[in-house]
Amino acid sequence: MSLHWALGGTWLVDTLGQTGDRLDGGGWGVALGLLAVAAVKGAVAWGPVLSRRWIGFAGGIARRLSIFAGLVLAIYGVVLTAVGLVALTGVLGDPSDPASLTGHALLWDPLFAMWGVLLLVGLGRSTPRRPVRGAEPRQASGAGREREALVSAR
């Protein structure tokens, strides 16, 4: 959405409240800021996929940064969704911008939480399995033995 808004789009801007009002007439500075936000979001989303083949120090750093980003997104999304839903009930008083609060509590904050959780699940599923110390190595199946024989015959 940041890229959409940077290019002048207005879809869902009304769910941002006062922030959305600043996007309308912000000029080049706002557009460049939104492009930077879109680049960071793209790096967080695609970083684990693109860095999967990296080895050594760079791969470890990229993986740790992705885990950190997933934790931040998940915690941020869950906490702000919960607070937003409580605020929508009116327990904390009348919201100053009900449209913005509704947009955040029901759309944006749950999306951030879901993004973080899915990022962490994907990273967990892509973790290479390390053999347990002292465990017997797995025996190759019939097809595996044939493949090993072909490779060793070369």
C-alpha cells in the first residue's frame, strides 16, 4: 500500500485518519518517504526468500534480522489490535478519530500481526534440520541407493 500511496493512489487512505490527510498534499517529500517505507517492507517480506542461499555470516545476519522483524511485527500487531479493540468499545473514552481507530483495529494492526506470525512460521519451517549427536545416520531408500551408486560411478 505504501507504494500505491507513493504513486498517488488514495485507496484506503481514509482508514489512516490524520496521517492519511497528510498524504494528500505532502508533495515529493511524502512520496519519497513512502517509497522508502515500501522498500523496507519489500526487504522484510522477500529478504528471507532471497537470502536463503546465502551461507556464512551474511546468511546468519539476514536470518536473525528476519526473525527480529517477525517478532516486532507480530507483537506490534497483536498489542495494537487489542488496544484498538478495547478503545472502540468506548472504555477509554470517545475516540478522537473513530474512522482511523476502526481502520487500525480491524484492518492494519491485524495485518501486521499476521505478517509477523507468517514470517516466523516460514522461517521456522525453512530451518535446516541438524542431526542429533550420536544418532545413527538414516539409511537411503532403494531409489536413494541407486542415485548414490550413479553419482559414485562418475
